[in-house]
Amino acid sequence: MKNKDKTIKAAALKYRRGEDKAPVLTAKGKGKTAETIIRLARENNIPLKEDPRIIDLLCTLELNQEIPPELYKAVAEILAFIYRMGGKQKSLSGEIK
């Protein structure tokens, strides 16, 4: 997804209901890396959600970091989006993949 400065950014989250305490950031990047994250999500039928505000927040985190409580509301928006799509959730991401 393109944000304000026209740079493509993407992030991927993993969350296993009943196993994980919180979603974990599994990938993030901009430019070619973001394009790869998005392409892999599409190839694997992983839902993509476009939200520049959330992607900017996710990109401040370290890889393999659990989402901190202050980002729960933003990530809840992603989970709600996935739920509305019928629960296809191998992982979440942000174009957001």
C-alpha cells in the first residue's frame, strides 16, 4: 500500500487464537520487500487490509515482537476485517497483508 510519501509499505502478523497471547509481527518492509510480502499474501490467499495509519504503527515494531497493548485497538481493526471476510486467517498482514 502507498502511504503519504508514496512508499509502498507492508507488514505481516501471525495470530493463533487460543495459542498466542497477542499477534506477532512476522514481516515488515518497504519498496521491493513490501511488494514481496504483498505478493506472497496474495499467492497464499491471505487477506490484505489497506490502512496507512496501522501500517505505520506496525513498522515501528521489531520483527517477532508481540503487538504491545497500546496497539491492540489498531490490530483489533485488522482482526475484525478478517472476521468479516469469513475467517480466512493463516496470518494477517498489512498493505496491510
